[in-house]
Amino acid sequence: MGDKYKSRDRMPARVPLAGQSAIHRILDANLDRAREGLRTIEEWCRFGLESANLSGECKAMRQELSGWHSLEFRVARDTSGDPGVALTHPNEEERSGIEQVLQANFCRVEEALRVLEEYGKLENPDMGVACKQMRYRVYVLETNLMAYRRYEKLARSRLYLVTSPHEQLLSVVEAALMGGLSIVQYRDKTTPDRDRIRTARELCHLCRDYGALFIMNDRVDLAVAVDADGVHLGQEDMPIALARQILGPGRIVGRSTTNSEEMQLAISEGADYIGVGPVYETPTKPGKQAAGLDYVRLAADRSTVPWFAIGGININNVRESISAGAERVAVVRALMEAEQPTLAVQYFLSQLGSDREIRGRKGMLLSEGALAEEASS
């Protein structure tokens, strides 16, 4: 008897024939919508991120949805008689960057799957269950993809701007972003929180428009409030694990370090990147003794995470840090006080070089080291 009632519970609901056609049209439209959205996301995972795992997950879900897309649903399609075809919204007509493309298509897929889950129950209860499970898989994919993009962007970043209070803060930051800057940290120790939140939101939106990472200094709560890409913590700030717990998955956490012990501790605690410095004495860190180029050399030799040389670095001395092994630098005054931030960024980036040039420099250093060793033997 138990099996009998169980079987009855899983039977599709009886729907009048007039309504059956409408349900089939709903399922057809949303299966198309979900598959189209997944394909759009998949293309970026494949060609933009070159991630076999992420693109493979998109493809697997597309194929699973294809299995539910029966001929019955396709036959019910009536594009010319669909009043929704002519409906549009201004937000659908333009995209400011990859983030918006991905966000719009994740929303499209998730909404379509919810519709498929509810109306699919009327056609086949198993379809409702499958679409519900897939919706949660898409949530996980969204989290993983946004995290992947952040970490990939961090790994590729060569120049990091840490802001200081400025009357034309947004203009200076935008000029720097126009030069190719890819990561900005909002640092302001004195402004009231209400004003700081407003400025942080404006900076965050500006960075998103230019495809750059936006990091909050010190304040994890403000990072959450403005949906920042992550937070940068000083030595006296909260533990990295607690910051991650508050921020949620997929956000970046950086840590300032001044010596080998602090570097190793930050890495062991799970920092995504570290600041290495101050290389030179700087008014940004009053009373802080410079760590010097020796610490830069040590980080080049031992750090297992991305790191940025920081502290008093400018266009006149950046080559010294590069010669000591720095592939990335963070600056404050060199951009915030620059007459032409766009040109200053371009100069720094020309000195720091691309991934290919950096690999070439490393290869050259290795060759020189091997030759020197051979000569001394």
C-alpha cells in the first residue's frame, strides 16, 4: 500500500488540455532561456578564463536541460503569438563590462530554473526536482566564477593604488583606471562612516565599470556593506579566518607585512596576497622603519602568494624594487599626487612589464645564476 500511495504522489497533476499547451510553452521558453544563459556564461569560462572545470560544468547543465526539452514542448512554441517577445527594458540594451554580462545571465538562468521547477512539477515531478537541484548548482557556479575572476585579476595585477584623502578623489582614481590600473584600495582613517560608505560605493562602481578590483582598507564591515571585492588588513586588525567568515566565500583578503615572520604567518593564515614594506620611509606610515630592499629580495625568494612591494615607491625608484625581484608594486602619493595619473600608471606598467616579460626576466636571472655557478666551479 505504501508503494501505491508513493507512486500516486509522484504522478503529474491533472491539467485541462487548454492549460496544458500554455504549460508546455512556459517550459519551452524557460528551457531555452536557461540554456542560452548558461551558454553565454560558458563562453566566458572557456575563452575568457580558459577554465575547463567551469566551462565543463556549464556544458553539463546545458546538456541535462536539453534532455528535458521534449518535442512536445517545442511543438507548443508560438513565437509570433507571444506578447512577451516585444517587451524589453533599457537595462537589457547595454552592458558596462564582463561582470554585468555574467550577472545578467546568472539572474536569467536562476529565474528560468525556478519557473521550470514550479511548472515542471505539473508535467513531471522528476523535472521539478532536477531543476531545483540545478538551481543550487548554478548558485555555487556563480560564487566560484566570481571568486575565480577576482583571484585571476589579482594574479595579473602589477600596480596597486592605495588612496589617500583628496578633494578630487574620484577623478584621480578614474584617471588612474584609464591608464590600465587594475586594483584600488580605499584607505581613509578619519572620515565618518556615513561619508566613507558613500565614497566607497562610488569607488566600487567606478572600479567595476573599468573591470578593476575594489578593496576596502581595514574595515570588513564596510567591505560587506559596499560589496567590495575584498579587504586589506593591517597587523593589528582581525584574524584572516574571521574576516573570511564575515565576508563570505570568494572575496580577497590581503595582509600588510614588514618582515619574514609576519610574511610566513600571513601566508599560513591564508592571505590571498601580502604587502611587503615599507620599502622606503613614507609619511603614510609615520614612525615606521623602512624594511628596505632586503625584505623585497626575501619575499621574491620565499613568498608563495602574490605580493606587492609598498612604501615610498615612485617613478624615480621603482626600478630598484624591480631589480630586487618585485613583480608588483603598490603606491599612494606617486598616483594620488601625480599631475597626470593616467600617464603615471602607464609608466609604472611599462616598467613592471607583462606576464611574458616577467617570465623572460626570471629565465634570464636563472640563466645568469647558472652561468655564475658554473664559472665559480
